[in-house]
Amino acid sequence: MDFAFTDDEETFRTELRAFLDSEVPDWWRGMFVDDERAMPFTRELCSKLAGRGWLTMAWPPEHGGSGASVWKQAIVREEMWAREEPRGPQYMNLNYIGPLIMRFGSPDQQARFLPSMARGEVIWCQGFSEPDAGSDLASLITRAEDRGDHFVVNGQKIWTSYADAPADWCLLLVRTDPAAPKHRGISILLVDMTTPGITVRPIDTMAGPHEFNEVFLDDVIVPRDCLLGEQDHGWDLVVAGLTFERVGIARYARAGRVIELLVEYVNDAGLGDDPIVRDRLADLYARYEAAKVLNYRAISMQAAGEVPTIEASVARIHNTQLEQAVGHVGLELLGPAGQLRAGDRWAPLRGEIHRYWTRNIPSTLAGGSLEIQKNIVAQRGLGLPREP
Amino acid sequence: MNLELSDEQRLLAETARAFVDRHGDDDAWPTMCDAGWPALLIPEEHGGAGAGLLDLALVCEALGRGPIGSPLIATGVLAALSIALAGTHEQQDRWLPALATGTTIGTLAVLEPGMRDEWDEPRMSGADRLSGTKILVPWATRADVIVVVTVDGLRLVEMASANVQIDEHAGLDGDPLAAVTFDSTVAESLGTGDGAVTVAVVLDYAAVASMAYAIGAAERALELTVQHAKDREQFGRAIGSFQAVAHRCAEMRAEIDACRYLAYRAAWALEHATAPSEAVTTAKSYANEALRRVFLHAHQVHGAMGFTTEHPLHRFTQCAKAFELSYGGTARHRDRLATAMGLGRRA
Ligand SMILES: Cc1cc2nc3c(=O)[nH]c(=O)nc-3n(C[C@H](O)[C@H](O)[C@H](O)COP(=O)(O)OP(=O)(O)OC[C@H]3O[C@@H](n4cnc5c(N)ncnc54)[C@H](O)[C@@H]3O)c2cc1C
């Protein structure tokens, strides 16, 4: 057992930090703010990362990667997430959309889709959830009719992050066989978002206007060569993809950065010796370390060639609740001025904590709710029977 | 002991609730004034209703269900109670009748940059001229009169004639808050003395009134949550039939009930008990944490929908957060409570 990063990995982190310190501008606050500079900035940064071989570094060389260790990839995730993910939506490409295409795509699809991801030139979104298919994703009804050399898609997706970025492509989950049992008869299509018949409607949220969207699909024609994997067997891909996704986000890293901001703040305010302030922040820090070490366990399994499933859910249970706790306790430490948002001149820490609290209200929902994670742990991990 | 509301109180609560159901978002203040709500805490000899804090709390609770924002607490508690407790007869005659009808809007400016909360020492000073900035002043944007807490005592600033700069804050969706900057602004003393006792009482009253408002918001959030748990189906059944979801709803019920009765008891204690602050501080210590949990549950059950601004839940969430961060955080109230419990006294 070894809880330290290697010298090589530490050197890499230092280099990456220096790069990001010089490249990420002061105004950057992540993708979900109303700032026209955000999207062009993420594109530019991704192509610079690609130029240095840091974007898809853990991908195999034949697909435009450098075969770096999953630990280096984890370092990238931590540094990015701590800075509010300056790669924007493209983290999804390398974490799971690309890997799904590598594992299940035809050679033609790999040649067509992977190089642009590796160069940092393309934005993908994930079209899974529907109004009536959230936690019960397999009940989705967006229909793709098989017309031989193409599919005709009709239906609606919701909560699609980045669709309004605008996304270039969508990993779209559709039903190809309505007669089959619900987990069968699902397929994955790779859909060009400029295809006629696609309408994107942004949904305004507590955190601002660019958090997610509705996507309407009206007689959208998708060529057969955009079917990923076997027709009617898309669910297996979904399960694989969601597992990649769960370990693919270093949510704890942003929580750790916010804890640092709070430490600076209370020290500046002369409250660093207040026993209650110390108690609150130390508690958050211990929870942060717990989340981190559980993420490292999942990554360690990946490094050993295993697929973390239950372990990924355990990590996620910690990550998402940590984020919420840091938001709540952070505001509590700021006191009444915690009410003030970014943009108010009296807002402590430029409203960062307020924004962090707001953004994380649904963190225990996105990417599979807390209850669903707990069900995975209880049923698959502990062998408990399902709810009747 | 009798925890039933009186017939009059029940009627008042029903009236307020019917009013909230009718009103929605439009400017409800004139109607609230017609109903006499700003006058509730003001003594009868000054044109008020001379009612109790519990009556006002019942109205606030109903308003929280809207939520309907209004200068009711700012005018009817913060300003009116300060003037009623500390003002000279002249000042009371001058301001209280106008505040009672709601034609005049008042508020209290307590917080300054660098103060941890409302109980912290103010720094602003000055006798008949004030300079400096007060922040997070509720309804300063519409106030005709502001009571200002200074180290030297309470000051009263009449807005019509004063040199005051008001900058509305970007805050939570709820009562408008503003930074109020004085620059050699003319002010008069409100009564004599340092005003500290008055401020402490006013803050306790305001804490209870705003708690009632937040409880109304939480109750409405519970209704929305339960309705959603019944209507929303996943895996072929209503999500409320999953125990994980049902228990969240039940915990909301249990927490809100606790908050409500602690708040009612605090309202009662402020007018009847010998050591009322203990009941207030107990209620606030409890409710700060409990309402946080209540809204975590509400959002969790609502799924992604509850995070959108197309769904009403977010408005209640913000009311509850504003309450939690105002009139003292958990640490402050637990500390006051520990003292009230006798901690720190040597045997
Ligand atoms: C910020 C954010 C970004 C998102 N981005 C995307 C995206 O890019 N693409 C995409 O496809 N989707 C996206 N989603 C959608 C996300 O995957 C869903 O919100 C999630 O799956 C939950 O579905 P739902 O919101 O419909 O809630 P529901 O499934 O209706 O759940 C409501 C409540 O019921 C509970 N529940 C449901 N079933 C059970 C059960 N069996 N046992 C116990 N409790 C249960 C849930 O835990 C939850 O508390 C995003 C969501 C958020 C919040």
C-alpha cells in the first residue's frame, strides 16, 4: 500500500498547476454562469491541453492518447475540478463518451469521432434523461424507428447539460424495440446536433441560465452508421458508461478548494481561533479527506484493471453530500452576509460560497440520485433484497 | 398548559391564509395594511392593535406560504417596536400611528461590514450626524424612516430629507436588502441611553416573526413535496411508496412541527415569561438546523425539477436560507442557550 503520488506524478501536478495558473483567467467561474467568454475559453484551453498531450492523456496512443496512468488522469481531474472545470463539457468526452466509442464503436466510428475529441475540438452532450425517465432511466420512450439505412427519432430529452453550449454531438439514448422488456430494446445513437428536427430549450435554474436544457426531437434522421454498439443492447453500454462517469469527476477537489477559501476568510476576519469555527472547518476537512480517499480507492481499482461499481457509488455518496455540507457550513461561517451573491460589492469571497451552495443543491441528484447510489450499495454490494 | 389557538387567533390565521391564496405575486402591501397587520404590535394608544407577537407570527406564517414578501416585519416589528420601546412620547406620537397604518414604512439598520451578526458590537457612532455604511438593511429601498443602531445609542433617520445612499444588494430572492450609506446625515436620538436592551428585545421579536415566515415556507414546501411524491412515478409506482422517499417526507413533517411549536412558545414567552430569550434562542438554535434538513429533503424528493426556477420550490428554499442567516446563526444561539442553561457558572 502506498498513499503517496510518485515523484513523476508530483512533478506533473506542479507543471499542470503552473500552466493552469497562467491560462485560467480570473473571471472564470465555470460553465454555468451567463458569460459569453466561457465557451470560447474552454475550447481554446482544451486545444492547448491537447497540444501538450494532457487532454486525453490516459487514452491509448492509437486513439490519440499517451497511455498515461489513471493516476495522472486523476491529477488532471482534481486540478480541473478545483478550478471549476475549465475544460467545460469536454471532460465528458475523455471520461466516458470516448471510452464507450473505443470499447463498443466500429473502426469507422472510432476513426470518425475519437480524433476530434483528442484534439479538443468537439462538444458532446448526454441525452439520457426524459420527463418520465429519471431514476428509472430504462423506462425511456424516445423512439427511434428502424428504416434500414437510417433511424427516425421522435421524443424528448430533459436536463441535458451543455446542449445549449451549443453541443456538436449528442450521445442519445433511444428505444428501438418498444415490444421488448424495458432494459432490452434500448440503443445508443451518436447524433449530430445540427440535424433538422432538433430543438434545444434552456431551462432556467437557481444557479443560472446554462445549467441544463430540454431537447425536442421531431422526425430527426440519424444514419445507421451512427448506431453505437449492437441495436437493442444499448443498456449494457449505459451501465458501463455510468460507471466511468461516477469516478470521472473529482467533486471532492472543488470542495477542498472551497474549504481553503473559507480558511483564508476566517483567518482574515480574525476568527481562526474561534473554537466553533475551528470545529466546523475541521469537520468539513475530515469529510473531504474521507471522500478523497474513497475516490482514490476506486481509481486504484481501475489502475489494477478492475471495474469499481459499488466502490464508485460509495465514493459518490461521500462526494455529493460533502459538497452540500461545505456549501451550508460555508454560508453559516459567513453569517448574514452569506446571503449576498456574486456581483454584490459586500459579498464575502466575491459570492463564491453562495454560488457553491446554490450549485450543489441538486448534486445528490445529478448522475444518479443519492437513493439510487444507496440502492446499488445495499442490493449489489450488501446483497440485501429489493424493496417489494 | 393549553397549546390551542384561541378562536380569534384561528380566525386571524385563516384570514391571512385566504389572503395569501388569493394574492400570488402582486403588491399585497395595501391590502395587508387594510387588514391592520402592521399595527398588530403597536400599542392601542398609538393607533395600533395592541395584539401579541403570536398573532403577528400567525400572519407571518401564512405569508411564508406564498411566499409573499412585504415590509411587515421591517415596519411592524423592527421599526415600530424600536420606537415603541425606546422613543420619547413625541417620537412615538409622530411615527407609530403612521407605521400602524402602513402608510409609512420603517426598518432597522444593525449590521455593518465586519460585524459577525446582529448581536455583535456596532462601530458606527455619532450624535446628530451619521457617517458610514450599514449593510443588509431589509426594505431600506422603500423605507421612510430608519432606526440606526450605533455605539452611542439608537438614532432615527428620516429618509425624505436625508442625505442617504441606498444600494440594493444582490441577495436571496425574498425581502429586498440594501446597503445604506450615511454621509454626515442628519439623525436624531431615539430616546436616551445606549439602546442595547431595546435592540436585544427587537431582535428576539424579529427572530420569532421571521421564523414563523420560514415555517410557513417550509410547510408549503412540504405540501409540494408530498404532492410530488404522490404524483411522480418511477419504476412503475409513485416514488412516495419508496420508504427512502416517504421517510424524507415524514422527517419534514416532524421537523416542521417541532419548529412551529418552539416558535409559538417563543412568541408566547416574549410576552409572558420572565426569561424569554431562552425560548427564542432555543427555537432559533433548533430551527436553523432543522429547516436546512427540511429543504435538503424537499429538493431531493423533487428531483432535478426542484432546481429549476420554473418550479416554485426554489423560492421557499431561499426564504429559509435567508432566515437561517439572519438574526443569528446556530453557533450564536447555541452559545446564548448554553449560557441560559447555566453553563460556564462555577459551582
Ligand atoms: C445538475 C444536473 C445535471 C444533469 N445533467 C444531465 C445530462 O446532461 N443528461 C441527462 O441525461 N441527465 C442529466 N441530469 C438528470 C439526472 O440524471 C436526473 O436528475 C436523475 O437521474 C434523477 O432523475 P429525476 O430528476 O427525474 O428524479 P426522479 O427520478 O423523479 O427522483 C425523485 C426522487 O425519487 C427518488 N427515487 C426514485 N426512485 C427511487 C427508488 N427506487 N428508491 C428510492 N428512491 C427513489 C430519487 O432518489 C429522488 O429523490 C442532470 C441532473 C442535474 C440535477
